Amino acid sequence: MPLLDVNDINVSYGDVQVLFDLSISIEEGEVVSIIGGNGAGKSTLLKTISGLMQPESGSIGFMGAATHMLSPDNVVETGLIQVPEGRRLFSLMSVRDNLMAGAHNQAAFAVRRQTLKEVYEMFPRLKERESQLAMTLSGGEQQMVAIGRGLMAKPKLLMLDEPSLGLAPVLINEIFQTIRDIADKGLTVLLVEQDVNHSLNLSERGYVLEHGRIAMQGTARELLGDPYIKEAYLGI
């Protein structure tokens, strides 16, 4: 049984349908990428999995239990954790307080001090800046805080929405290496990203989302070698 099983979901904003009979699955320990252009429905998919939106039809199962009708806070309690696009930090709070804000579900709260230590070991710069306000950090450092806050929630599946958005190329490489390190420790990762080359090179499998539908799927190697992907997404 897949860790995450999304079955034939249809999702709309009011009268405008965004996702059409969409299905994906993720096995425990995988890194899976969702790629696609602006407006393809990538962020809507993550919001629906996170409980921020509810599908009109279809189902979402996580660890064998239905989650598609749960509230966002109850979805978090299951271990489904999203790092949102644009980082969404509390700008007037310190780095440490932003990180600790991620540890308020039941499973995470009891071990928050140990998890904070682990996050600081992964991101030494955040330890150095733990008393600084989040608004004073660079874009790359803010993304580290956002990822660290997600890890503080003790995820069983970590969903990352456009983690490279707005970052300089050298910082993009650093962020993707961090995601690789997280995955190498056994955490399952669902990655939504427009940087197709980086995301597929990091992943075992991928789905191509176009106009709210799954247009292609396959192993990362298959997708990277596909002529359509090369032309449409890699500019080759």
C-alpha cells in the first residue's frame, strides 16, 4: 500500500475547476517530483493534500487512512507536513521561535528540543542566527528556516512547494543538497518545483502536471530523457 494515495480528485476554486481526475501515489522513502508550468495546478494539489482545500470528488489516503475530509490541523497530526511556497515565515519573530512554531502537533511537541538540536546540526547558520528576526535573513537563510520549521513537525511525508523560488543559483544548489540529505535519512519527500533539472535529478519518480491533469509520469531518468520534457521544460 502506498504511503500517500491520491485517487481521481477534482478540485475547483468556485466555478473554475483546477484539478481533473488527478491521481498520484508515493511509496515510503521515495522522493517524487511534480513538475509543470505556472498555473498547472501544482500548488493546488499540495493545498488539497494538506487539507487547505477539499476535493469535490475523489479521495486521499495517507498511511491507509482517509485524510481528504480532515481539517488542516488534523492533517498535520497524521505527519503530512507542507513547506509552503514563498516561505511564509513570521517576519517579526526570531529564527528560534519560527522553528519552534513548527512543533505544535502532538507527536512533535514532546521531542521539540531534540528536534531543534537536529535542525541546528543540519543548518549551522540558523544556530548562529537563532536570535535574529526572520525578516533580517537572506532569502536562502529564510528557506532554511522554512524547511527547518517543517522538520520540527516530525513529518512522515514532507511536501516542499517551490523551495528554489527567488534564490540565486548557488543557493539553489545548496537547498537541493539539503533536500537530498533529508531524503537520505529516510524521509519521504514530495517536491513541487519549476526547476525541472534539479528536481528530477533529485527524485526517483516524477509526474508532469499540465492544465490540472497528469500528462506524463515515469522514473526520473525516463522523464529527463523524454524529447518532450527536454524541449518543453529543459529548453533543449
